[in-house]
Amino acid sequence: MSGASSDASTLANPRELDLGLPVSYLGDGYSVASWLFTTDHKRIAILYALSITFFFFIGGAAATLVRLELFTPQGDVVGADTYNKLFSLHGIVMVWFFLIPSIPTTMGNFLLPLMIGARDLAFPKLNLISWYLNMAGGLLTLAAVLAGGIDTGWTFYVPYSTVFSNTFVTLAVLGVFVSGFSTIATGVNFIATVHFLRAPGMTWFRLPLFVWSMYTTSLIFVLATPVLALTLVLVIAERTFNLPIFDPARGGDPILFQHLFWFYSHPAVYIMILPAMGVISEVITCYARRRIFGYSFMVYALVAIAVIGFFTWGHHMFTSGMSPFAALVFSFLSFIVAVPSAIKVFNWTATLYRGQIGFESPMLYALGFLGLFTMGGLTGLFLASVPIDVHVQDTYFVVAHFHYIMVGASVSAYFAGLHFWWPKVTGRMYPEGWARFAALLMFFGFNLTFFPQFIAGYLGMPRRYYTYPPEFQVWNVLSSSGAAVLAAAYLMPLGYLTWSLFYGARALNDPWNASGLEWRTTSPPPRQNFFGNPQVLAPPYDYHPEATPPGDESRIAEEGALT
Amino acid sequence: MSTGGDVLDKTPERHLREPWDELRLPEGRAFSYQRAGATFGIWVFIASEVLFFGALFLLYTAMRLEHAADFAVAARETNIVYGTLNTALLLTSGLFAATASQASEQEGCRRLTLGCLTATVLLGLAFMVVKGLEYREDIERHLVPGADFALKAPATQLFFGFYWLSTAIHAIHLSIGIGLVVRLIWKEWRAPGFLFENPQVEVAMLYWGFVDMIWIVLYPMLYLGGRGG
């Protein structure tokens, strides 16, 4: 009973209607205005979930066309310009309007106050403004696409983006700039919430690891995003006002752009993976019925990744002509950041050891995460060493590597969390069979899509071209077939989760018999989150308390249990 | 600070916003807790802003290291009289801002608070006027990067690109600050007692102080280079 108040009156069972429970946050107003002007962190999380789902399928559609084009070596589906615009659209939308906001703004928004026993985030209005800024940014970028597209790639490298590109760079860059305010506001909000609104007894080292991951992600939000904002302002200023900043013809230094850009964009990779690590820690402990192995080291590892991640940006620029000594230092630091990542993988594995592992769908996604993250991390070490990086620079090896981390790991974790907390968020159960099938299909489809790219890349196939030599076709056919499987696997949750909203069985308050504070309220929670004042009496992940022999704990909560 | 309930018995909890109104703490403690949260929030935001301007200063550093001589030539073309006057105006506004912040927490200091806030806004506006005069002179002297730029040395355009960009970004920040302070004055004018012990005053003034401080760094970068010795 970790995290639960000993006072039974603070707990409730939705089946006992005469308890006089407040309505759930979903029933607290049905008008459009009650959603668009809400300051409830849970409703804002739903707004974010809708918008990122929209952007996910836009980015996915662009990727589908890219993979379709690459099915054959010739350019027979789209031409070179369209191809450039498609992969730019895919990158920009997926990075800034899906991956960066994905877990923090949906699950983070919904769960952070619940997990620490708070009523809401520290600044609820700011939270709503963040969503509007995010939407404004996304729509500006989409406007650039509708106006004719942008062909710079998601990195907006100068001088191409400032001097040469005739596409709608300014509009798209402005969209990303606006969305940056949204992430900074979210970061400020999360940090202040964790500092000030923890329930009595919720000490720093009793915080669930998901909360720690949100906290460290927020630090990166706050400290890295402004650097990107300034960099984008410089690009806009050079394009719009013709100021000489990065133009080498007028004394500017285009390499400086790369330094500034990657100073944000490398930590941004950790914005995408730290929240995923938080989700996985929650899911694995629950389905292995085990306390997390090495809690404090898991915390230190999150902090270490966030901090060291700020000092590795140069490994994106080994071939930019940087000093070999700088390359040496950046290479070393990139190896160092693998240490806390490895600590996390080993600790998750150790958590599984002697656990009563259940293979429910969230756990399938989480185990998929473990494998894909390890694969992506290890190939990251290849790329951190200068000689191999020079060999595979700008090839599909790099594409495969970062997709293993950003799609394989992060998106798997997103789906793990989505299924794990779906009963809490919606009050409905999803069809478990379909969910397991989708999880397995996603893992298979992902590997079929991206593993061949390692090989193609190692053999020398460059990225960002719409045609390629015919000897690479076998790998590309495999990859494109995998993409079709992956697309089907991504569409399935959209179908069965929507179905469950209307026809799913009512969820218990704690359907997984999980330990966190968020399960100590109704599913879905009321506007005020808790009845009475939650108090925290024990560390997190209190599965198998010391006194009870292992094996006595039921995995699934009993019907109507007062959790 | 826990005396808030006694002094303002009209609507004592009106400064408590969600979710701070549901902490189930004694009112005085909830109030000071909310205040600490608001101040903490703006400090975190200022940390973010430091990185924003930090990137700008890094840009300047890199460009100046690469083109030291041209930057000295270009920096001598800025108007040091306007620049120094503006520094004095903004620093004085910072004094009034700090006083307003302190005064808003004292009983019976309503007039002092309002007066200091007004002085802060007026000095901020004076800064903008001087900046406008300086911009006009710069345009007349062809110091806008482009085809008919006045200086010959190649990287001087780089310096003035930075000059226009950094002063414009600073002016945008200052305009936001002016807007925040005007809003506070307006609210107090409409509902007397609004400012008393209201964390919004300290939050706005911390932001104002930050914008001041950015100018203190920009001033030597833009006006003092090439003028020493």
C-alpha cells in the first residue's frame, strides 16, 4: 500500500455509487469551451494527446511516401525536390511536434501531479497557454508545407537554409520557434510543481522515477530550448532582413550555426529518451512485481544523462573540419554518456531477475524498448568513435541508429505508457489481445524497417537521396516492406483504443495492482485528483514488501477492491 | 507575511490561485508558499533566458575573435553618448523597480509602490525613445548592413548585423517588461490593494532586473569596443 493514505475514506470504488464521489474530470463539463479553456492538467494532457496524434500521422504519411519512393532505385514516385520536402516534413514534424512533446506533455501533464499527490501543476493557466503555443507552432509549420514545402531537412543547416533555399523556410522555422516557448513553459511548470507541490511524505528520493525523468527532461527543456530559439531567430533575421550572420561570403561562420544548433539538438535527443526511461521504470516494476533495482542509481543516471548530454554535441560535427583535439574530447564525452544509459539497462534487467513477469501488452512494449534501446545505444558507440563515424557519416547507418533510439525506444515507451495508464486516463479497458498483437507487430515491423538500414548504411548508401545504386535495392525493399508492417501496427492502436472508449469494460481504480499514487484515486480521476489529502508513507515500487513471502501477491486486482 | 488575512479582511484569499488554494495549509502559509512558487518559476525562466542571451553572446565572441580589427573599427561608429545615457536610464529604472518590489510588501506603502512603478515605466519608455533617436541616426549614417553600407572593412557589416539584432531583441524584452508594469499599475488603479503582497510585483520586477542586466553586458560589447587606450 505504498503511497496510500491509511485513511480509508480517501479511497473510493466507482462501483459503489452512494459514496457521493465527485464527477470525473471527463464528466466535468461537456462543452467545447470546457475543453479549450480548461486549466485542468488532465484535460490539457488530452488536448496534447489529440494534437500529437494528428502530427504523428502527418509525419508518418510523409515517411510512408519516402519509403515508397525508395522501394526502387529509380525516382519513380516523386522527384528530387518533392523527396527533399517529404523527408524535411517528416523530420520537422516528428521531432518538434511529436517526439519532443510526446511523453512529457501527455503523460507528464496527466501523471506528474497525480504521482506526487498534487491538485494540479503549479501554473495551470501557463499550462493551457503552452498547448496553444504548441498548436500555433505546429500550424505555422503546416502552413509552410501547404504553401509549398520546405526542403532544408530538419536541421535547417546554413548557408543552404539562409542563402540558397527558395522554399518556405522562414514560416517553418517560425513555427518551430513558437513551439519552443511551449516547451520552455512546460519545463518551468514541471520544475516548479516538483519543487513545491509534493504531498506530505513525498521526499525527493521517494519520487517515482517517471517524475524524476520529467524533472530532468524539464531541465533540458529550460536550458537547451532557448539556444535553439536564438539560433532560429538568427536564421529568420538573415533570411528576412538580410543581416550578415552565417553567410561566409560576408565574413559569417556557418559552422557556428552547427555548434548552436547541436547544442540544443543533442540534448533534445535526451528530451526524447529520458521520459521514455521514466515510463519503462514504472511499467517494468509493475509487471515484474519487483521493486526497482538500485533506485538511487536510477536517479543519478537520469541526472547524469541530462547533464553530460549538454557536452556531447560535437559528435554531430566530426566531419565539419573541427580540431582533432575537440573531436577527441567530444568522442570521449559521448562514450561517457553511455555509462549512465548502461546503468539503467542493467538495472531494468536486474529488476526482472526473480520477478513474477507477466506479459501483458504494456510489458511487451517495455521489453521491446529494452532490446531496441540497447541496439540503438550500442550503435551509438560506433558513431561516437571518430574513425567509424567518418566512415558512415551521412549514411543510412546514422538513420538506423537514431531511429532505434527515437522511434524504436521512445515510441515503444510511449505505447507502453499509453496502454499502462489508459484505464486511469479514460476509465476503460482496451482489448488485451489486440494490444499484444499490435505490440509484437510493432517490434517486428520496426526491426524489419530499420535493421536493413544499418547494413545499407555500412555498405555506403548515403541518406537524403531519392535514387540509389541498384545494389542497395534488396535492403531498401526489406526496409520499405517493414515500413508497411509498421504503419499497420501504428494504425491498430488508433482503432482499438478508440473502440475501447465506447465499448471497453469499465476500468478498476487499480487494474494492474500497481503501487503508484496515481492508482489511489478513481479511474478516471476527479477534477481535484484525490479525495482528502494524500500522504506518502513508503518508498515507490513497494511490490513484495519485505514481510510478505514472494508469490502471495495477486497480479490483477480483485473486482471492486478498495486498492 | 502571514498577516495578510488581518489587513485585507475584504477578500483575504483573493491572491490564492489554483492549485495553491487547495494545499490545506493555514492561509498565511499557503500564501507565502504560493509567493515562493511564483518567484521560483520566474527564476527558472530567467535561467532559460540566460541561455538564450548566452547563445547571442557566444555568437558575438566567436565573430569578434575571428574579426578583431574590423570589430574595433565598427564599434567606434556607434554613438557612445546615446549608449551611455541609455545605460544610466535603465540602471535608474532598476533602482525604482527594486524599490517598488520591496514597497509592495509593506503596509501603507501604496503610493510609494505606485510611484516607483510609474517611474520605472517612464524610464523604460525614455530608454526606448533614446534608442529610437539612435536608430534614426544609424540609418542616416548608412550603418544598416546592405549594399550602401558606410564602412569599407568587410566584417564591419557583421558587427552591425549583431548590433541591430541584439538591440532589437533587447528592445522586445524591454517592451514586454513595460507592458507587465503598465498592467500592474492599471490593475492597482482599478482595484486599490491589488499590489499589496502580490507576488506578481516581485515576478515582474525580477524580469525587469534581468532585462537591465542584459543591457549591462550589451553596453560594453556594442559601445566600448575599439575605444579603449
